[in-house]
Amino acid sequence: MKKNNVILIGLDGLGLDEIGEWIADGTLSTLSYFHQKSAAELMSTHPPWTPCAWPSLLSGRNPGKHGVFDFYAREDYDKRLIERPDVDSPYVYDIVDQSDLTPIVINYPVTHPASELDHGALVPGYLAREDSEFHPKDIREQYEEQFGEYKIYPDYGTEDDAIEEYISVAKQRRDMANLLDDRFNWDLMAVQFQITDSIFHDLDNRDAIRKILIKVDEFVGDILDLGEDDPTVFIVSDHGMGDYDWTFYINSWLAEHGYCESKEGDPQYFRQQKQGELKDKDQSGPGLIETAISTGVNTVSKVGISPRRVHRALDLVGAAEYVERILPEDALVAAQNQVVDHPNSEAFQLYFNSLGVHLNVEGRDSEGVVPQDDYKDVRSELMKELSKVRDPEGNLVFDDVRPRENVYEGSHLEDAPDIALFPRDYRYDVSGSILDTFRRYSHKNHKPNGILLTNCSLGSIDQAQIYDIAPTIAAELGIPIDTQTDGKVLTSQTEEVEEADWDKIAGDYTDTQSDGDTSSVEDRLADLGYME
């Protein structure tokens, strides 16, 4: 028997560490109202990154089952940005659709290319190209005729009014929900706001962040008003946000300890900066900055100095002081041209910041060097060494270092990094770039503790898992709970809940064609510091 309609609001990156005071004092009135009704801490995946967390929330399965552990899918020693077909699990809205109910899905990450639902609508979100198609295909045209341009991404680092830019993009989610509410008699309305994460990466002004979140809170209230007959409401975040102090360049550390070899690769100068800033304002070709950086990197190669010391290279050609006056130090981290020499390395972090180390194993990896008989011993020794790493102030970098089978389980366990890293209090980025081993870098980044707010009773539960949301939504809609879920139903049910293998009833959700070139999306990730 079908229950009330369900509204699922996703607020990427929000945790009580950053917004608790604004919930407590009523600044965020909608969130405050639901926090008073029923609230719990919502623990994320490992790592607590958007592209593996949202698939876990929507599927109810851990990354070992759905196969996504980072922003990227591994292709031997190469990588590419993930897409929906890389997620080897149905999402709850697929089951809603196959149960002859109607889902509306707006802006959720890793939902591209859009599946062709039999009912309802899907507007892709984060990691999709800006020109990705919606389903049905006429939705974008309908929206833009009425409201103007629909944007998946704001302009990060805009020189215009950043507050208005973020508010405008958030408003588009509310307006799209209004449009689709008029068109469909929905059972599940799922709307996600990605900018609630981006503002902490992009903006330093806390008052500006507060102003943006006040408007998002207002838009969330408007969406909730679309529900009739007292809908069930879940407001969730995929992870929290908080202070980081350092970047730990793990491949540099692995190189210093004999596990990893490097070689010269294609330099990516100022990857985190807007392309226009690489040129002098009065010319269209390479400017003084770009030329100086290139000359510096080439110079260190010729004189035998490691390109990891890019700043020293700039100093050799007299450019360091000039560059520092124009661009901040953290822009210089992209001016390195050393990359991992995979065939000659025993271990490396393959992705940019996956919080995991891959071993290069004979017979498993195409150019593996670690004999399979030595795998356990090499991994154990490396884990022991990593657990003792200290930062320049003498503090341990990791709270825990675990073998992957102690973190994940499922058919994709072999796709996970061999070693999972848990930074101390999540105050360290763990970068795959090859630079100095540590860099002082105070900024905001992801924490594992998100939020769950609802108008349902959670009983005595004060901490839930991200895997609990999908089965709970299914139960509230009266559709089967996945037999493969890693979560549990959080709300009280007066009827026995039916169970079924979602893989058998989901339909062919992977039957979509790739969005194609993703370089524009990678540039946006670089703007937020994910591509260091």
C-alpha cells in the first residue's frame, strides 16, 4: 500500500560544524523547523566525497557494491570522470519508476547521462556537462522559455557578484521544481542543491555564505510547499564541511620511501586558476606569467633540480617574486610536471585525492611489479609506515590506515584502493600530485558527518548512515526494500516491508551514451581545488 508522497532535499556539504549556529538561532528557518522536529547526524561514505556519497545515498549500497570510490573511474593506470553507467547499482528513483510511481529528480550528482524513465523527469547535476540532455528532452526548452537559462554550475570565482551568482543557480532548482510539479503528478520529488558545498570551497567571507544559505533555505521551503496531504520530508547532506590545515602529497612521500617512481609528464600550469589569468591583459598569446612558469620548469629539468621545487625554479629565472605578487601561492602547485611512473612503481595514489593507495601487483595490474606472494607483506609494511607519518608540527597525519576489505564489501572490492586512509580529524588533504611532501594550506573541505532532518520520528536514533536513506524512502513509498542494501529503515512502519533485489526490477539504467568530452567539467573541479 502506497504511503504519502516523499520530498527528498539534498544539501551538499552541510554539517552542523558550519551551520549549527544558524539553525539554532533560526537564521535558516526551514532547516531549524525540521531540526526541532527530528534530526540525526548522517555519516558519509569513505572517502566522504560527493561522487561516491550521493550514489550510496541514492542506492543504499556501499562503494564496494556500486563501484565508485572517487571522482574518477580507473582504466588501467589512466582515469576518467565517472558517469551514471559507472555506478553499478540502481537508484531509488529507478525502483520508484519501475513500481509505476512517478519520480521527479533535479540536479543530483552522477545522474548523467539521464536515464529514460517511464514516468517522471530527470535533470542531471554535478559532473554532467553543462549541455547534458534532460529527460524528457523538451524540459530544458520548456524551462528556458519560462525562466531563462538553466545552469548546472555557477561561475566559480566570478569577478561579478558571487552572492547573486550562487543564489541565481539555487533559484533555478526551485523554479525547475515548480515547472515539473505543474507537469507531473509525482510521488517522489528529489531536488539537490550543489552550491551549498561549492560556496565553502569558493568563498572566504562567512557573511556571504550566510546570505546565500538563507536564500537556499527559503527555496527549500518553497519546494516543500509543493507537497500536498502532508508529504514525508527528508532533508539530507552527503557529508559535512570544516577546517583543513595541510595538504599531504602522498606520492611524494611514497617516492621518498622507495615505493614510487616519477617521470616528466605534461605540465598543467595554474590548473586551478581561470584561463584568462595566465595571459597579460593586452595580449592573446602566452603572457609573461605563463612563459615564466614554463621557463622555470624547463630550467630545473636541465640543471637536474626536481620540478617538485617549482617555486625555486621560478626564483632561478627571477620570476618568483613577480608571480607571487599576482597570484597566490596555491596557484603554483599546478606548475609541476612530474607524474607517477606506474610501471616502475610498487605503490601510488592513482586519483587526485581518493584517500587510498593502490599497489601495483603482478598478474593483476597490466604492468605490475609486486609479486602476488609478497602482496600481503608489502601492504602490511606500507600500512605500518603510513600510520606513523607526522606533519611538520609533529602530529600524526592519519587516525587510521586500513586494508580495503575492512572498509568495503561487495563485487567491486577489487576496484577499491588496496589501502584506505583516514586523515586525523579530516584536517589533511591527501593529494596525488608530486610536490613537496607537505604544504600548509588552511581551507574548508569535506568532513564525514552530514545531517538528516525529517518530519518523521527517528525514535532514539541520533546517528544514521548514508545507506539508510534509500531503504527508508522505499518504505515510506510502500515499494520493496533492496535485499542488497547496506542500510536500514529509519522510520517506524506499522506494516511489514516487502523486500526484493533491486537489480532485478530496476530496468536498464545503464543504457545511455556517454556525455563525451569532460574537460570543461574537470576545469570546474579544478576551480574548486579538486584537481591539485
